Amino acid sequence: MELLNQSSNPKSKLKVAFIGGAYDSAVGRSHRIAIEMDQYFELVAGCFSRNEKKNIESAQQYGLNLNRAYKNLNDLIKNERKNIDCIVILTPQDQHFEHVKLCLLAGIPVVCEKALVCSSGEAEEIKNILIATKGYLAVTYNYTGYPMIRELKHMIDAGVLGTIQQIHMEMPQEGFARLSHDGQPMMPQEWRLRDGPIPTISLDLGVHLHMMVKFLTGERPEQLVALTASRGNFADVIDNVNCLVKYSNKVDCSIWYSKTAFGCRNGQKFRVYGDKGSVEWVQENPEYLNYSDNTGGKFTLDRTSKGTKIANEIRYQRFKAGHPAGFIEAFANYYVDIAYSLTTYLNSKMNSSSQYVFGVDESIEGLLMLEAISRSTLTKQWELVK
């Protein structure tokens, strides 16, 4: 396995508590399955919902001692801070700032769903708390956990595509325009229908596309121009964003994310073009990279293709190629990396570097980019990312 050094190998399961992540939530079961898939974590406590009945039912569904299902985060911290290794924050993103602060100030390592917080100012404050407390924070970007995404990162780092020139990223969905079987708008969670200075769609989808460019290339956004629109069933909520971004080292990027694109369930897709070759990846068919070289050759690569360097590692072979791995497995891959990173921190109180685990700095950069998108839609001109 390509993981951290042997001294950071978790010797026993890391004890985890959830804040948010009720059994019927959008993310609760996904995170529960992902943390336990490789037996590095164990969910032992939580405050899963403000609704007392739903909180207790979630604890039952997750197989927990009901005495360890708490009514609020303060009670959870008070009773569990010495019994757990980290708290996973799965609440709506407008609650993350207070929840992350409470945990870090209590000395508890944090794993937080994206987006970390709702503004770069909040992220900077979190960074200051991390420095002051020497705390631990990881932010989950599960799409970076797909084996073929990690293979593509290796290809780019090894120069297989040559100098990267342009990237085209998209993440269209249809939820804000689609109707239910009875002809009525499909209702998302209430918090998704509230826009702040950064529209919720940017915090929900845009962060993934920023992180994917960052993960694959290491380049940073420098300048952009953007258009936003509200075209779906919910007036005054931004549901479509188009953006052109100039990245460092003269990489040009187009970005589109939407919740009003009929026929797109979760259509994340990107194309990366260098001066020696290109690659296309489609999230709904994640086991394959479509690679084209500069001699006219076109190839489909999977986990066992000749020349594969990363995706063929044992850690990604829960079952052999041809039996597709997917979204939950990508989450689990990310959590394996967090397990090693967190174990190193718990053993030494020092944060270890990992090419696969991301924290506050990546969040700050992404939020600055999303703030520039919001400014550009108002000024109708190019804006610096700063």
C-alpha cells in the first residue's frame, strides 16, 4: 500500500463521533459505511439530529449505545472528549464554523465535510485556532479518492501529458429543475435554498471542482470571470454557474456547475489537455480514463491496464477490475488516508504531510475563488482571486 510510514499504522480502531449525519440524511450513511469499510474507524457516539426522535433512531440504526447519543454538541464534547479520537462534522455548511471551533478549542481532532465554512474570513479564523491549539483538521473531498483520479494525478506529475495547457470541468445536476412523479418540484433540504455572499451551489458543487484542479495539477486560480443564473423551481436561488479561470503557469480552465441540467444526476466530468496528450474522466463511469496521445493513439485505461502505477495498488483492489468500485469506495479511500494522517498526529501531536489529505489552506484558496466568482457576477468583469 502507498500510505504513510509504518509508525503511523493505526494499531487499533480510531474512535469517532458524528455531529449531524442522521440515518436519513444525505451524507450520514455514506460516511458511516466509508469510515468502517477498511476497519480503521469505529463510530461510537454522536449528536445526529436536533430532532430528538430522529437522533435516537439514528443511534439505533447505527448500532450505538443510546446513552452516547447526545442532544447537542456541547454535551457530546463534555462527555466524550476523552473517549474519542476525532469528531466528524456532517451538519449543514452554515453551521460548520461554530462546530469546528468548539471541537478544536476542546482539543478534539476534526474531520469536516466540505465546504469547510462559508467564507474565507471564517476559514482564516479556523486556521488561526488550528495554529494556536496545534490541532488537527481534515476536510473531505471524496472525489479525489477514486483510484483512476489518483492514477491521473500520477500521470500529470510524471509528465505523461506534458505541460498542462487547459482544463474543462463540469458538475451538472438536475435537482432544482426536476419535477416529482406528481408534477411538483422536488424539495431539497431547506438550507440548500438559502444563499449567502457565496451562493450555496458554489459551496456545494464549486468546491469540488476547485479541489479537483488543485489536486490534479497543484495550480492556483489567479483571475476569473463568471456568470450566474436562477433558472429552476426556486426563485432567487442561484442554480447555474459558468466561469472562465486563469490558473498559474498559464493553465486555462472552464468551469460549469448547475442544478438545472435535465438528465444529469451527478454529471461531474473533466478533460485535461497537455502538449503531449489528454485525458477525460466521467464520474458516473469512474473506473476508466480515456487517454489520447500526441501520435493519434486513443486508449481506455483501468485499474489493471499496462503501465498503471497507482490504481493497481492493493488498497484499491477490494475486488478485481471489471467489478466497478464507486462513490462510497472513493470515500473509504480518503478515510484510509485520514486514518494514517490522524494516527501520526495522535502519536506525535504533529501534522504530517499527505498528498491525499486536505485541510484549511486548500479551503481558504477555494473560498477566495468562490468569492471572486460572486464579485465577477456583480461587476461583470474579470476579478482577481485574492
